[in-house]
Amino acid sequence: MNKVTLISFYPGFFGLNLRQIGACLREAGFDVHYLHLGYGNYLRGARAPSLKNFFPSPHFMSQIVEEISGSLYVGISLAASEFIAARDFTTELKKISTIPVIWGGPQPTASIAESARYADAVCVGEGEKTAVALARIISGHGDIDEIANLAYLREGVLRQNPPHPLVEDLNSLPMMDTDIYRHNVYFENALQPLTPELLEELDQMYIRPVPGKIVYITTISRGCPNNCSYCNNSYLKKTYEGQKYFRYRSLDHVIREVQAALENIKIVGAVFFADDNLTALPTPVLKEFSRRWVAEVGIPFGTSGSPKTISDEKMRILAEAGLLYKFGIGVESASPRILSLYERRESPEAAAKAIAIVEKYRPLFYQKSAPPVINYQFIFDNPYETSDDVIATLQFISRLPVRKSITCFHLVMYPGSKIYHEAIRDGKIAKDEAIYMEEYADLRASWAKVWLFLYRAGAPLFLLRITLIKPLFRALDSPWMRRLYERFVFRRRTGR
């Protein structure tokens, strides 16, 4: 028996953690089966499935039990937004199956004790070596006390084994699994093989620069040099304190993987590098990447960076090949006080400079079938923000050159992140499972949300700026006005 089943609730088919662990298991000789369970409630034409109404029905669970039969263990990789679905699924599965269930990923690493209440064991931190060691020990009747990075309950007491050191040489790992048509997806009440037709229909998360072709997701680097208080990197770095956290693969390794994806998947038209901060790579690496990408791959690519790692030279290198179709910058706020709270070592002036650099090279971006996708990203709905902080950010936005490039997110405080613990301590948020239901795109009704809608719709700037005069802004953002926006503006627009 050498079968391992890996399960994803991630809204897409190219989850990085699962495919990397699957590749390591396959290299070690195990038969890996992938199940994508986030599409049970998918509405055709939507950008991504929702887990809000996920329910593991008896019909659903009977198909799962049949599929996982004979597995050494079931591995589930999850982030905070997938916690409730994974919890409910695991609870139901353990009623009808004795196969061990192992959780891993950002959420279990951040909340080890809570995760161990539901899973048989929790993988803390990076899991490639742990996944292989666990499969070997279960198949050979070894002792899980020997497996690094593993945590579990024993007689009601949490036990946590010592951690593995970080994998410094990412080239020592096999390239991510690109045999996507070996995967199964639960869709339209049936667990079924993923086909090119289903993949093309369901994988809608990323805007496609080449019509009829999907976007493949991978990374060059792992980790981030920043230490933002709201990010899961803030607690992962603590797990590996003192070790080299930001690492990157060789270009040979990256290009071999992308070429394998093009060969195996057939309908890939672009690649998005989902690195935390690709522009943190050294300039010579980016220069060689650009040269080889044009010569050996030749399809559009997208990525993102942060203001302090963007330079004129790096942006020119990425853009001048004419294949960069998408780029994002996390600005987050223009309030120095909030930037300090986020532990962003960047000033609004540095962000403005980085945006000017990106705009300088916008004409060189790939735009054969559609304009390039450039996003300047901001965070709102922060319980620590005052009206002065919000006004500062909106004033900054009002001075930017391209209105439709503004992307705004609701602040999701990941359990385990530094800002989450601070907000619990300060009484800003409640310690309950509601945090797991929050979504980035779900901005709360406020004058800032109305202002941003009007700004992107082309409303006159002089009128928008008048509303940022403090007394008027506070009146427009009062609690009763927020209730008005929620009831009559945004409910009508969303059809709720």
C-alpha cells in the first residue's frame, strides 16, 4: 500500500503547497491522488468558488470514502479562509473512515492546538520532508515521534516534535507536479476527473491575457524579506527564526517546470508568478530571467512586488521583453501611523515613486488582446484606523495617474499573525470563528467604499476631494450613513 490522497479546498487547481508536496511524494515512490473539493457550490461564470455554503452531505462523503480507500493518509492543505470547510469535512470523514487525516499549510501552522482538535496530526511549517517521512513510517509501522514538524494530541496533551530546518536549496526539491489531469474535482454533485474542458471552464481566478488559454501558477522564490504584521509570513518567520527565510530556485529549475506545464496541460497561455515579492530577487537574476523567458518560453507572465524593492532598472528588465501582462504593488496605506502598525518599512513617498516607475514602463507591457492588468493595492476596514488615516489614503489615491488600477481589500486578520493577536488584546476583534468567514473582496459599507466606487467610475476629482475635508468626511462616514449605504447602495448593487 503506497497511496496518499491530497485534498484542496483552494479556489483553483494550481495550489502551490499541495503540488510541491505531491511531487516529493511521487519522487519517493508513492502513488498520489489529488482531490479538489472547493467547487461543489461553484456557479458557472463566477471568478472563483465560495466555501461559505460548503456542506459535507452523505452523498458527497460516500464518494470521498470510496476515492480515498487504501490511502496511507489524507493530507489537507488549508489557509484561514478554508478552515471551517476543512473542519466540517474532517469531522464527518472521521465518523466513517479510520484513515489518518493530516492538516498542513498556513492556518494549521498558525493555530496548532486548534487544528489538532480535528486532525490526527498537524504539519507545522514547510511540509515536504514531513509528508514523505509520514508516508514511510505509516507504511512501515514506525513511530511518528520521529517525524520532525509534526504536532498531535496524545492522551489529550498536545505534543509537538522538533522542526526540520528550512530547505535552503530549493533546487533539491522536485519541480511542482504539472500532471493536472491526474487530479479529480467535485463538481455538479460528482467526483470526476479533471479534463481540459473542465479546467478551462472552472479555472477563472486569473484574468487571461490570451483568450481561450488558462493561466498557470508557480513561484520562483519562497518567503519574503518583508515582515508585515498582517501576513502569514510574520508567524512562519518565527517558526524558522535565525534561518535564511527568503530563497529562490535556479532559472533552469523554473523553466523546466513551466515547459512541463505547457507540455502536460496544453491550454496554458500565460504564467503568473505568485511570489510574495518577486522584485526582491537580485537584479542580475531578473535580467537573466527576462532573457531566458523570451528565448525559451515566450508567453505572457505576471507577478508583483513591493515599493522598496522596485527600481527603475528592475522594472525596465521585466517590461522591456514585452511579455509582462500583469503587475501588482502592495501599497496598503498612505498613513504613516498605519504603515507603522503594519510594520511596512516604506513611506507613502516611496510608494508614489514605485508607482511612477511602473507607469513609466506601462507602454512596454504585453497588450495584444487586452490592456495590461496593473494593480495598486490598498487595505481598508482596519479597526485601528481613524478618519485621518483613511483620508490620507484616499487623498493619496486621488493623486494617482490611473483610476482603474486601484484595487482595495478588506483587512483579514489571519489567526496567528501579529496584528491578530494585538487586535484580540486590544478588544478590536472577537476571538471567534467569524474571522474565518471574512474575505478580501468584501469591503464593509462606508464612505471610503462609496468614494472608491465613484473614483473608479470617473466622478470629478474636485468633488471627491471636497468630501475628504474632515468634518464632511466624518458626516458622510457616520454610523447611520453607513447603514444607509449598506441598505440602499451596496445591497442593490450586489443583489443581496
